[in-house]
Amino acid sequence: DAGITQSPRHKVTETGTPVTLRCHQTENHRYMYWYRQDPGHGLRLIHYSYGVKDTDKGEVSDGYSVSRSKTEDFLLTLESATSSQTSVYFCAISEPSDGQVNTGELFFGEGSRLTVL
Amino acid sequence: QKEVEQNSGPLSVPEGAIASLNCTYSDRGSQSFFWYRQYSGKSPELIMFIYSNGDKEDGRFTAQLNKASQYVSLLIRDSQPSDSATYLCASPSDSWGKFQFGAGTQVVVTP
């Protein structure tokens, strides 16, 4: 158990409203990620963080922002939700391995299902 | 754009048979590959990873990597109904935790 908690687990909102998803971890991991999962697309990286106030964009970052003011919390915000952002959102942490080959796996939270009407 | 591709399935496998899942990738520089299993409504969990050419076995699972042909496969021997899930192939991008995922192959093991 990687100690990752996402909230809310389910949310229905209307187009144009702001939404914030929270990822909380209890084991002091530096590296945290937000992915979205849609049918036919697999998991796609939205934003990631390598430490407090150290964040960067992933491949599908448009319409999303993140903040990390504490090691344990990584927030994903949709400033003005659109129907195309209806998805399942997964937070993940990673522990890098030693050596030059990346063998560090991702540990995922339970997911947050967001529906934008 | 680095790509990882999988057949979406569903792949129907009789109980006790071997399930064979394939994944191709476009980036010749990719060094390691991960197989995740995801049950319906749940989060993905790692089954195994491989970074050397050849086979890697872990229990009933065998991962095979062929860098020259740019494909990686997962074999599930003695398939059980509990193996019914979606299997995601993934390869790291340029740094830790940034993975390129395939769309996943759904496996259905029939009794």
C-alpha cells in the first residue's frame, strides 16, 4: 500500500465550473503525477511534480493546473471544466530505482471519476 | 511522438490456456517496459517489467522483449478467471514516472 488517497472519488459538475481534485500521500514521496484515463487512449500524463513547488506539464496539460505546496498534497485544478475533461483521473507516485535504466514503477491511487455535464 | 500500441481486444482465452498479449513501440531508444494489470473500476498495478532482450519469467507470467523488432509481449500461462482484466503496456519517457501507455488489451478468461 503506497498510502495514496484521492478525493473526491466521484464528482458530477457542470460545464464552466472550477473543479479541484486532491491527491494525498503519507509516505513522503517526492515524485507525484496526475494521469487521465479514457477509453481507447490508455493513461495520459497531465502534470507532474518532483517536489514542493516543482511542477511541470505533461502531454495533455491544456485546461489543467496543479499546485504542490506540501510534499503530501498534489492538487489538480480544472479552472473551467469542459465535457472533454470527463474522465477518470489517477494520481500516482514513483520511486526511482538505482542505475541508469528506469525501472521505477508507478503506484496509483484509487482514481477520481469526473463527469462534466 | 513516442507511441506504444496494443490491440484493444477483447482477447478471449479458455481457462488453463496461454494468453498472449503484444505491444509495439516506436521509440528505438526505449530501454524498459512495464506491464500493468487493471481490473474493472480499479487502478493499475504492476505485474512485471523487463529491460533486457529475451524472456523474463515471474510465476505464470513471462515478458518477452525484442528490441530489434520493437515489440514486447506478455504471456499468461494456465490462465485463470482471476486473470480477466485489462493489461497495459508502458514505457518510460525521458524521466522518472513519465510513462507512455498503450491503450490496453482486455483479456477475458472463460471457464
